[in-house]
Amino acid sequence: MRSPTRAQKPDWVGSAEPNVGRTGQKIPLYDPTSNRATGEQLDTSPKYEDLPAPDYHVHSSAADTEIVPEPLATEEHVHTGYGVDLTDISNAIEKAKAYGVLGLGYDDSVNHEVFRDFVDDHRHGIADRVEGVNTIPSINMVFEKAYTWALPAIVGGIAVGTADGEAWGVMNNVNDRFKSCASHYPAGRPAGKPQSMPVPCLPTQESGTGFSYTIEHEAAHNLGLSHPHDGSYGVDKCPEGSENAGEWKCYWNGLGWMFDISAAPTTYAMSYRPYEVEDQDNLQRGHVVEYLVAAQDALRARLKRQVEDGRSTPTSAWSRDYAAMKDWRAKAARLFRAGDYLHAEYAARNASLVARGFPQTARRTVAPKLVQAGQVFYFRVNRQNDRRIAY
């Protein structure tokens, strides 16, 4: 059976599809106040570059640490045509190697936090920031020897968080042990490219499967999915006779003792690509929470600004938006309790928009769809057409 085209897909599927960079892709940017194109574009196309040698190596021993010049370094830094200093990237990678996983020196791991901070300081051309657009960096490296991101000789990817625990992006890698033999030159070597190895493959090298599954696995974490073997968590009313009897304060952890309990892209048991219903439910439940937290944060930030401006009571606009947010939040809660997580997510999303001060109008309210970068639309929230579900 043929796969459905974009036009044949239901709107709720399209609304969840991100702008994933494709070769040569530039996406138009929109003004959130009018939802009209600004004429500006964001380059989301993937960038492929051979990194030059760094300016230095960091030599670490039990006695001391010293910076050693790299004899293969170029006299001038190597730059791309889109404004990225590739030599600076190599220097940052070298620094991340020198830190190791705990910041104690070389241990075959590349410190992801060190490189994350470098990217944050050099966003232009790597992962440009645009107001109203969530840019998720995806850094994919081929390391020499046994180097890996984050943990020595164990993983090949990590979903990276910000310093305050928010989602940041993903870093993935293969190295000389696991990269595909097909990645070696000279077989089909492009003109002008250096020859990395004189033979197609080494006897100790695995055939490799490239970045694809690692990227999907780590991207799933960035969306909010944990490993199945991390366990599930819940809360119940505490039983009579306990310290908090009758209160919702008794938390429990289940299934964490099992190696793996579901087929999911985040499993360690196999390479499994589809997102099953359980994964989709988990994502929608998690996004409900994220939208409601974002609504609270937005209202608090607006109130803080009003206090700083000398007000002792909220403005009428803030009070109106607060009341509207509570209405959307209540609707999200009703849908959530009924198990309609998709529409609960849409209601929570609307709560976050009104909390940010975007007025809901007829022109700004649409059926769920793929929203372009910078656009702000409220989604119509219609419960599932099933009379057996009590709302």
C-alpha cells in the first residue's frame, strides 16, 4: 500500500511534523502578530564539513596540564561560506576531549556540556536563533579512535539539556570502531577530497549502520520519551495509617527493574523505529504538562514586569488573559481525564498562547495544522467523536 501524501494525511499528523533540515532548505519566517511572511528566511539545511586540525592539543598528565601546539594546524583559520569558523569548532572539540566526562582529563569521552556552551556562544551558521522559533541543534560527528559523546566507549549519542534542565538538542557520533566501512575513501572518492585510509576497511572494524538510528533514538529523548527500562512513575493517595493518609503524596516507581518492556525508538533491546501508540500517548501527556508550565511562566513574567513598572495590581488585560488561561486549562484537564490526550494537548497549547498575551480571534483560530515558523494560531479543540467517552 502506498504511503499517504501530505495532502492525504489528517491535519493532526501534519501539525506535529517539525521542519527537519533538508539539502538546500530555507524556511520562510512569519510575524507572530499578523501571521504574515516577513520576507526573511531561516537556513535549516544540513551542513557537511571536514574539520581542519585544531590549533593545539591539551596534554594532561598526573603532574600538570599543558597546551601543546598542533603541527598540522593551518596558518589561517578555516571558514565556511556561511560564517562558521571550522578551526574554532576543532578547538572546542579538543577542549571537550580534554575535559572528559567528569572534567578530570582524557577518558575517551567528549564533554557534551563544553561543546554545548561553545555552540550557544557561536550560534550563527550552526543553529541560528530566531524569536518565536525553537531551533534544536543536531550535532553529528565522526570521532577518531574510541571517542564518544558524554560517556567513554559506551554510547554514541545523547539528548542534551540546558544548564537549567530544559531540552537543548542532540549530539550523535560514530568513531573508528563503529563507522561504516563504506565511509572510507578511496572507493568513489569525490574529486579533491583527501584519502582517509589506503584500504576500504580494517579487520577490527564493524560494518556499521551510520547515524540514522542513533539520531532517531536521541531525537525521541528530546521530544520527551525516556527509555522503556527507566521505569514508569505514578502517584496515589496515601493509605490510612501512613504519614500523609488521604493525600496525593505517595509516589511509586514501576517496571524499572526490567531491561525492556516495550517496542520503542528509545529501547536498548533492538533497533526499533516506529512510534507506537504508547509512545504517542506519552508524548501528548508530556506536552500537556509543558504547555501548562509555559502558561504559568508567561503569566508570572508579565506580572513581574508590571511590578517593576510600579503597579500594585494586575492590569485588566492580564486578569482577562489569566481567566481565559484557566478556562483552557480546565478544558485540558477534562480531556486528559477522559484519555483524550491529543485534544488535551491542543487545549493546553491554547492556554499557553493566551498566557503570552496573544488575543484569540476568528482569523487566528484554525483547525490543527502545520504552523509555519513564527506563526501563532489557536487550534479548535473538538473532543473525539465517541459517545462512550464521558467528558
